[in-house]
Amino acid sequence: MPFPAWVATAAKIFVTVAWVIVTFAGLFVLTDRLDTVDRIEHGRQNDLHDPEIDYMNIIKEEHVVSDGATANDETDADETDDNDEKTAKTSKKRVTFDKDTKPATETVRRPREPPTQSHFWVLQMDNQLCGMVGLVQYTETQYDRRPRVTPGWKKMGQLFCGRYGLTVPHVFEFDPYQNPRVVAEAHAPHTASLQRLAVKQEFQGCGLSTLLMNRALAWAHQQGLTHVYAVTNEMQSTAATILKDRHQFVRVKKERTGWFGQHEITWVCSVEEWYVKNANPNDTLFKDTDPTSS
């Protein structure tokens, strides 16, 4: 039985539309996964590489431990009668030694002067990590600590020239350490940014994000901060809702960062207005504490 002529046309249209949908879906999933990995690595290699440095106003320096200094330390320790004091002195020094390539070094920790109004909180339940949040104040522009990735078209040009023994033209050259990407601008006085608000999946829906936000914003009020900023992206719609509906954050701007719906929204919160609306005098979170305490 012969089929009508329109059946073949309809089948071609259906296959074409199906392939377009599948292609766009696959491209979206791939892009989404790459964006997720990139954002995780961005945090791990920047402000979360060592939260003590970025959030807790600690400066760490590596010092080479010479044999003479080590011998003097041992002599001083032998002359000390108080065993507890001796233990305290030795516990402050973390020495690493590689007999083949590296000399013995120690990490010296000292407070930053003057300190910034930055802090970091980790929430635990039954000794299990369940949430975190950071409040950071930068005094200078922050650049991405990761080297930039060579654009695909430049990499293909370099491979083509290398394959045929050609000199790589200037248009294909790329220095990953030139013009690093800006990840954060310096803050104005009495302002800071809320970062790394996260609650473990099995603890979500229990109000822990509100607990973390209350602690961070109450601490910001104690430090005299007037405005706290936050940035969310297309993957953080739940966080954006929490900021807007529960903590009086107002949207400042929205920037497009990609071709498939990627964007970043900047929010700002007036700390004084938030405090007036949410402060509870009987709650320990809102009691004034020492500026350096958590």
C-alpha cells in the first residue's frame, strides 16, 4: 500500500526537529556540567583554598629552619622545667622535611594588620559538617589565581602550525598569566560580601540557611557594616529566594554571562534595616561580642 506523499515530508520534518532538540539538550547538559565544575574549581583555588587567609585575617609564611636554629630550640626546650609549656611551644611549629629536595620549613601564622571585617562560619551537627557561610571584605581587587584556559580556536591554530612545522603567528599566541580575570572588586568602607552559603543536601529544608544568615548578618551589624552584598547565578535560584524573601536583600543588577541562560544577579542588604526587623534581644546571635570573636 503506497503512502501519501506528505508522509515522507512529515517524517523528514519530525526527524529534523528531533535532532535539533536532542542536540540542544546535549549541548545544554554539557555546558551546564562544565559550568558547575568550573565554579567548584573557582572556589577551591581562590577564597576556599585557605579560608584562614581570606576570611580569618591570618597571614601564613614559610620559613626555612636552619640546623643552628633547630639546635637552639632543642637547648631552650631542655632548659625549660615546665613540661606543659614545652609542649605548647613545640605544638605551635609545624615542620616538614624532604631530605632529597627541600630544606626543613615551618609555617608561621600571624594576624593581619590592620584586620579586615571578614569571617567564616562552619555549622556542625553531631560532629558532622552540615553548612557554611563566609563574609568577606576585600581592600584591593582580587584576581583569579588559576591560569586562564587557552581559547579553543587558538589551541587549534597552534596545533595546526605545529603539525606542519609552521611558525605560530601572533594571533594564535596566548599567555595564560596575562590579564588575569577579576573575581572581586575592592569593597568600599563599611561594606562586605556574603559568600559560600551552603547547606548539605540531607540537612536542607531544616532552616539551617536562616541560622547561618542570621549569624553572619548579626556579626556584620556588630562590626559596623552598613551594607552586605551577595551574588547568585542561574543555579542558585533557591539561595536568591532566601535572600530576597527572608533577609530583605534587594536586586541591584543582572548580568548575562553566557549564551544558554547563564547570568549573575547582584543583591544588597541594608544591615541596619535587617537588624531592626530581625533582631531578637534574647537570642545570643544578636548580642554584642568582641570584634574578633565568632
